[in-house]
Amino acid sequence: MARTQVRLAGPALVSNSAATKYTVPALTIAVIRQLHIANPTGSPVNFTLSIGTDAAATRLFDAFPIPAGSVYPYFCYLPLSAAEIIQAFAGTDNVITLTVGGDEYA
């Protein structure tokens, strides 16, 4: 099984409705190792991220406040199977920037 370290998604703006930011390719296992969440605005913004279709039970972040003018790095080890998705949304449309980094094993 070959491992490739990649930026899996982003940097991309996060809308104010749940949207898929990354889908694990077929015949692949992905391991999310870092989320980079940036809020360049002058106000705090709530951020929500889920593994799978957004629902209370699938949320890793649930209306998590990202302070004004800040970057929130989240280091993790989250294995995902082929076809699994990451969805995200924010309390304010198109101000939060999300970047997802990790490994893909094909």
C-alpha cells in the first residue's frame, strides 16, 4: 500500500451551509493529520465540521468559536475509508478558510 502525503483540501472558504470539503477516493484510505482553520475577520465566527453527512452525532467541531484575526491549527489522527466525506460550515458565509492535510493510502 503506497502512502502519499498531500494537502487533501483547500485552502477554501467555508460557506454558511454544510458542504463537502473532501471525499476519500475509491480504493483509498485517508488519514487526516491536520486541519488549519483561519478567521481573518474582525469578529469571532463559529465553525462546524463533521465526518460524514452533517448531524450532531458526526460533528468533530460543533459551533466552535474561531476568534477574530486568528488561526486555529488542529493536529489529529483521523482515519477515513473510501467514499467517506468531510463536511464543514461556518456561522458567517465565506470568511473562514479551511485547509485539510494528511495521507492517502492507495
